[in-house]
Amino acid sequence: MRKIFAALLFTAATSVTAANPTFPDGTPISDWFNDTTPVNVDKLGKKYIITDHGVTAGDSTKIQTEAIQKVIDLAASEGGGVIVVPEGTFLSGSLFFKPGTHLNIAEGGRLKGSDAITHYKIIKTRLEGQSINYFAALVNAEGVDGFTISGPGTIDGNGFRFWDEFWLRRKVNPKCTNLEALRPRLVYICNSNDVTVSNVRLVNSGFWTNHLYRCNRVKYLGCYIYASTDGYPKGPSTDAIDLDVCNDVLVNGCYVNVNDDAVCLKGGKGTWVEKNPDNGSNSRVIVQNCSFGKCNSGVTFGSEAWDCNNVILRNCKFKDTYHIVLFKMRPDTPQLYRNVMIDGAEGRVRNGVEISAWRQFHNPQDRPDMPVSRVENLTVRNVNVECTGQFYKNTPSNDYTTSNFVFENITVNGRPFTLDAKK
């Protein structure tokens, strides 16, 4: 039988402040994480304003996928540049950005996704911890190093029809999965390095809002990420930022309100997860200076994650968020989450830190040498929150162990946090 061991210590922890800029395991935080300069489109080459190249202005009901794609292809053929969506609303299906190209949504501009799934190409892609044929996102970039998306305008997934269809399917079939309800993501970036998304509004995605797969050195700066969380229809599985086998990621100064996880770590699932070369780890992730509204968690170690290391959430605010940090432990996948730090959190949450089993759609297989899942080296410090549930919830289980947990300088509902506190 697997036993749970939790070493909960109220002692000093490794600092992530400027005086001691290290990750929880002691490795230095590089200067790259200190640079929060937004995208400057004037330094990215020639600007291709789409209405100068055959895209119709003034008709927000006309599908213009082909015309916009021609502008992207033109820019790529001429050495690259910035695709500019000017003031107005432009309706499109899936678009594919090429090496050397960028996307800028100008003030008052709106790139709006079609609400008909037939306008999204079926491609080989990555979803829910597997490589499958599925619908492309509205904005796609594969192998586009240095790719940027910038505002101040809006990328609108126009997801209400997709959401409504999802909930109707759930009424008919309560076990309906995400993939059975056919709907597109808003942004999908894969196999790309040095990606920056800054000062843009990303709203109403039909499915996950931002999905990054096998990307390194990624920054989300000053973004507004929103999907409906009240009334009908809510936006199901509209995760704000999904990191799927990504390393060196900074999320700084963003606002998030979505009907699922805010920053969610992924990377693969299944009893033999580490044997599949499509799967991988996430490491060196910092989420800082962000504000979270209604969403499942500021950072979630997700149901499709298995190996995550050196993850920091610091100086963030919460308003009616379900969790500060959530660990989803699935019994069919060997998971190792280690060197995690929360340093600075305030506001109102349902729960603070939760570690619990996740069994929705899991598929356990027989593996005699199945590794024991573990959560190790978690530090929580400098927290002052109202909490309507439990600040620390570690559900007993034979499927995982926890060890070396540090709690320091925590105030919950106006009182110092103790292990005996109910909230």
C-alpha cells in the first residue's frame, strides 16, 4: 500500500525575490525572465494591413479565411512581416502563420472566428495529451520561431454556438468528452521558440484559448483572457494558457477569467506516458503579477501532465477563484511534480492549495513497475486570502505521496493559518 507522507514545515524557504533570484531547486532564474518589454511591431519588418491586400472592410458577416491567408502567404514569400488587422471586425476560419510572419490586432480591430466548425481545417495536432487528427485553431503557428501576437485589439473565438452545442450534448450523453463536441481552439502554437504574446485581448474561445506544444522561451505579457463563467452558456474547457511540453515560460501582468483552468500544465497521460516520444516535461515556468477572476485555478498541474519541475506563482491577486494552485492526480499516470513555489497571493478563493485524485475519463492499465506518483518540495508563503473552503486540502490516497511541504506567513480569513484550521 502506498502511504502518504507530508512534511509540513513552517520555516524559511528559498526566496524568489530579486535578492535571491533562484528557482525552488536553487538554479538561477535567468535575466530572460526579467524582460517584460511588450512586442514592438515597428521592429518586426514590413506591415501588411490586410485591407490593403484584398480583404474586405465593413462586412463583419463575410467569411474571409482565404483572403487573409493570402496576405500571410504573401508576407512569408517576401521575407516576412507583420499581418495587421485594422479597425473593424473580420470573420475567418483557421489561419496558418509561416516563418517570419507575425500578427498584430490594431486598436478597434477584431479577428473573429467563424462559429461553424466546417471553416476549420482538420490537421494533425495535439490535444488532451495525445497526437490526433482534429480541428485547427483560429490562429495557428507551427515551426515559427520568434512568432509574436500583439494588440491592443481583440482575437474573438465567437464561441457561444460551440458552447451551447457542448452543453446540449452533455444533456443527451453525460459522458460526452471534449473531443466529441467539435469545436476549435483560439490559438495553437507548436514547435516554436521565442514566442511572445502581448497586450492583446483573447476572448470567447470555442475550446482551449491558448495551447502551446513543444515551445521554448514563451512570454504572455499584459494579456486579457476571457470566457463566460456565468449564465448560459458558460464556456466549457476554455483554459486560458495550456503549456504542453514547454520550457522557460513567463506569464506576467495578465488578467484571466475563464470557465476552467487559468495556466494549465500538460505533457501527456497514460500508464506508459514516459515511453511516448510525443510526451514530455514542463520546467521553469513563472506566473507573476497576474489577476485571476473566476477560473478553476491560477496554476493547475493538469489531468494531462506528468512531469513538471520549477514552477513559481508569485505576487498574484484572486477574486472568486476556485484554487490558487491545484494538483490533479490521475491514478492511471505516473506523475512527478516537484519544486513548486507560491510566493505572494491575496484576494478571495474557494480553496488555496488542493491535491486530489482525478478519475474522469482515466484508463488504468496493468504495469508491474508502475512508479509512485509524487508531489515534492512545495513552498507556500506570503499569502493573505479570504477562503470559503479549505486553504490546504490534501485528499488521502494510495495513489500518490506528498513530501517536504513548507508553509510560511499565511493569513486565511484574518487569522494565521494552522494545520488544524478548517479554512
